[in-house]
Amino acid sequence: YHYEINDYENFESDGMTYKRLFVSQEIDKEMKEIILENYKSNEIVEKHAYYMLLGEQGLNNTSVGFTTIGFCLYKDKVLTEQKSENTNTFIQKCHDL
């Protein structure tokens, strides 16, 4: 297992790839929760949209499964993107918190 946090609003210099802020070490057991401690040190700010990419590779499986979760932070709250929600709408909701 591993996860990474990417900026939903800013791109790398190629103009196509979302800016990567953090990549976890490989984790050898199932994740039940992810706690973002000291998130500001990873350039994560409130009222800004990000997404987390979760990767999973089974021990007896050569394929990799990915899940993405859009999120933004405000004070002690976490807003997550709904599956059918338009990305631009979600980004605006983050700014409006």
C-alpha cells in the first residue's frame, strides 16, 4: 500500500500533471486511516483542493488498484469530493468554506 497527495489546483511544469506534494513510504499492511500530521509542512493549506491517490497491490496479484479522494481542509473539518461532483464545483466549494 502507499498513498500520495496531489494539488488539485496547480500543475507541474508540463502543465498537465497535478503537482505532487507528498508520497508515503510503502506500507505492508492494510490502511484503516490516514492522519495528516503537520500537513502545513507539506504545503497543504486550508480552503484549497487536493486529492489523495491510494494504491494497493495484493501479495498474490501483479495488478495495482487505485482509489482517488478529493478533499480540502478548513479548521477542524475535512470536505470530501462526491463521486458525481464536477471537479470545478468541488474546488469552488473549498474556496467558499
